[in-house]
Amino acid sequence: MNTRDKLSALRAEMREHKLAAYIVPGNDPHASEYMASHWCEMQWLSGFNGESGTMVVTLDRALLWTDSRYYLQAGIELKDSTIELMRESDIDCPSIPEWLTTNVQGLIGVNPEMFSVNDFKEWKEKMAAANIAIQSIDLIQPLWKEGRPAIPQDKLYPYSADFAGETVDSKLSRMREKLTKGQSQIGNHKWAMIISALDEIAWLLNIRGNDVEYNPVVISYVVLEADKCTLFVHPEKIDTVAQNYLDFNDIDVKPYEAVFAYISSLSGTVFFDGARVNEALFEAIPEHCRKVNMKSPVLIDKAKKNAVELEGERVAMRRDCAALTRFFKWLEEEAFKTPQTEWSLMEKLHEFRLKGENFVEESFGTIAGYQGNGAIVHYAATKENCAEVKPEGMLLLDSGGQYLDGTTDITRTVWLGGRIPQQAKLDYTYVLKGHIALQRARFPRGTRGNQLDALAKQFMWEAGITFGHGTGHGVGHFLGCHEGPQNVRTDNNPTALEVGHIISDEPGIYRTGKWGIRTENLITVIPAKQTKETTTEDEWLTFETLTLCFYDTRLIEMSLMTNDEIDWLNAYHVRVYKETAPLLNADEAEYLAKKCASLPNKG
């Protein structure tokens, strides 16, 4: 079926169930950003392949809400589909509940497995205020049978504490101590915690898998109790090695689908994170239980990397820089002896990363955006649909690797060819100055990411330019390239930055039809040295830059740079060469030395 046929079939189901509207979010039952293709229902129905979006289908209209990262992509992919694009980042765009309360009368259907507890509650309250009821029902399952991918059955595997830096027993003990303390404050009785986020489960149990592209996670649920820990997973995923590992760590195993029956048998206090646990799981909790909605302590602890994890990240960054150095050397010296496309560049970079020790896979789909395609923030070239890349113009390359040691995510923008337009140099330098400003930031404990966001935007703001995506996201350790709860963006996230947090630093400028420019490093929060100028007793923090890779200094408009910025850049390039050159052969090291050559100070 094409998109119009699918919408017609869905509307037939809606009429049968007397629904005025049906909601199809781009979610899975585990609140994942990257999902197994089995749950890509919004993408299947709409034909829009962005990572973020929610569809609303009524009997005569279909609409898709997505954010500014995907406006250009959605405009292309929704063409001729009859689906209206709702630009949710725009100030005048109504939220989905707002639109529903003014445009729909009657019953609304949703699949509760695809909604978090918090979102479902918010929607239900807003709909009730408009006398609109919500019915829990799955209408996609009966429609999407032919060609629907199965839930992955790949084997899970133990993740060594040599990489994780902490044993399973230590993690479980710490979580139990926190939860026991929490339940003692509300009554002395039994407790259990539902954990459904795949990255939390992987971190807590030191397990990894191959179930979700770019994310080494295992599709599963966990119920943690004072005296046991139960993993709900398809039996096919457990081989002898995995079973022995789980037995050794006293982790019980039950079938994936058994989680609902197990939850319905619980008593006492049930803890859950309403932002990540789905509504269907919540509805399975018995009425007699005390339900406590709280931010997951696993999420909080996972975000603060230990010393072993941080050192692993540093090692992975060196290997990643070596791969990128080889790629850029090939790009300049060899690539254009034959025709190249965005796709062929992506494949070549993958070849170089494959040579790195402990490399497993990319950490996300590489974005190779040539010229105007670079202005599409989450552009995704395919082998069949990609631009030819010529030795002239702007190339934005956003890529990353999953290494057993850690996760990398880096963006570099380079100019191919000779004469560089002055506007391109100005844009690149505004971005670079903000990028450097965030990495040099010094701030007191308790500072939130949104309080630092303007540091990365200040120079482009002065020029009347901004960007719509976040400045920085959290990054996992051999886990999700995007993780919370920390970030750097305009939204008022209450999470303060803490020692051990890793975030990206990636301001950008995007000129439709011309180019996209973004520079991205991963940085981690560390204690800052005290100075004589410190006027308070607050503990001060700063960032350590983890990413290693040179910048295209040809794109810098030196008249805009300060001496402090030039000094930072030169010191960074000295470090890039010192830490990466030992991994390169003589020709590669010579190439890197040229790229890391010091820029002249302004005196």
C-alpha cells in the first residue's frame, strides 16, 4: 500500500471503532529515540523517515508534527501524500492537544504502549477539559502485517566491567539502597521498580546487544526488587554464555511478554519513571499498590561517567581521530580521481573506522551533506538518492563510532576546492567562536545547560543568525549517542551539569540551498581550578574536550578571532597531533601535522 491507501485503511478501522481521530507517535514501548524497525509505525504510515514526529489522523485530514531539524526533509517526503506538515518549533504552531481540542469532536484512539505515563496523563487531562475521551486501542497492528519486521532476536552479550568500570552487583546494590531509602520514607513495605528504557537496562546489568541500529541495546524490560532482579526478554536471545552470566549475577529471566502479568502480581510500592515507562505497563500495576512516579535513579547515575568510562572515551577518541585523519587525507589526495557521491564518502569513512581496535558500528547514521544538503540538519543520503560531490564547495560531515571503549560523535565542516566565499568564512567563524566559547566556559556547581546555551550562540546572534536544534545533548558510554537527563539548549531543563556528564557542543548555521556549517566536539564536566579572583566559596566547574580532530582553518576569518580563541585553537591542535600521531603512519602523521599547524597570534 502507498501512503494514501494506508490512510484509507486506517480510516476504515476508525469508523468501525467509532473514532474521530487516531494518534500515531514516532515512539516504541521503551521511549527510545532510535527504534527497532518493528515499531516504526509513524514512518510506515506517513512515508516520513525522520526520527521525530507524531501523526494525527481524522476522518478527513492527516497531519504530522515534527521539529525544525526535519522541516526540509518532511517537506520532500510528504509531498503528494495528503499529509499536512505541522512545524511544531514555530511559535504559532498549536500543540497536538491544542489542535485536537479545537478541531475534533468525539473519541480519540491511542496505543498506550506508545505513550509514556506522563504524556498520556497530560493528554487525557487536556482532552477531558474539552469533553473528549481517549480509548486505548492498537489500530496499526491489524493493518501492518505484510512486510512488518519482527522484533529482533539477536543474542545479548555480557559487557565486561573492565570497560564499564563497575560490576553489576555494585550497581544493583546502589540502586536498591536508594530505592529502599525512598520506600522507607513512605511506609515500611515491599517495593519494586519498573525499568523499560533499553539504555538503562544495558547499563544496569552490564549487557549489550544488536537489537537497535547504532545502539548496542537489548529489547527487554526489568523489574528490580529488594530481593531479586528479573529480566524480561525473548528466550531466543539467551545463549549459554549469556545464561551463565545472568545466573552468576542472580538475574532471573522471564519471557518478554510476561512483564505485564508479572507487574500485575506486584504488591507494596511500585516505582517508575513516568517519562520513560509506557502507559500500558502503568495500567498493569494493581490498584492496591502505592505508585511512585520519580526520575529514574538509573538514568541519573548512568549519566555520570566513572573514571574507567572517561578514560575509555579518551582512548576511543584517539582511534576515531586516526580514522578521520585518514579519511580527510584520502578526500584531499585521492577521492576525486574517480566520481564521488555523499554515499560513497560515507562508505569510505566506515572503511577507515573499521580498522580501529574495538570498533563495533557507527553511533548513528552518518550525515554527509554536500552544499545545500548540509543545510538539512538531519539529512540522510541513501545510495539511490544522494548528491554527487565535486572538489568544490562545502561538505558537512557528522559521524560517530561505537567502540567497546566508548561512543563518539563529531561534526566537521570542510571546504573542497579553491576560492572560499566570504560569507562562508563569516558563517564558519561565527560557529567556531561559539563552539570554542562553550568549551572554555567556567561555571559554578548547580548551573544548568540552558544557562550556558547563549555562550555558543552569542556571535551568530550579533550577526542576526540562529539555529533551531539543541546546542548539546548527553552522550552514553558504548550506549546511546543521545542520552539524558543533561543537555544544552534553550528549554528549561532543571538538570544541573555534574562532574562526569558528557555533552556535545555543536552550534551551526544553515543556509537553505547553499550550505550547512556545524562544528561538534564531545566535552565532559570536570572540576575547575580555583583562582585568586574567586569571590565565593562555590565549587566551580569547567569542561574537558574529549573529541580529537583538526578544524579546517582555511575557513576561518581571522579578523573575527581574538588572541584567546587563537591560543585555544593552537593548543587544541597541538594536543590533537600529540595524541593521534602515534596511531598513524609517517605520511598520515605528516598530513596531520600540516592540518594542526599553529595560526599566527595577532600580537
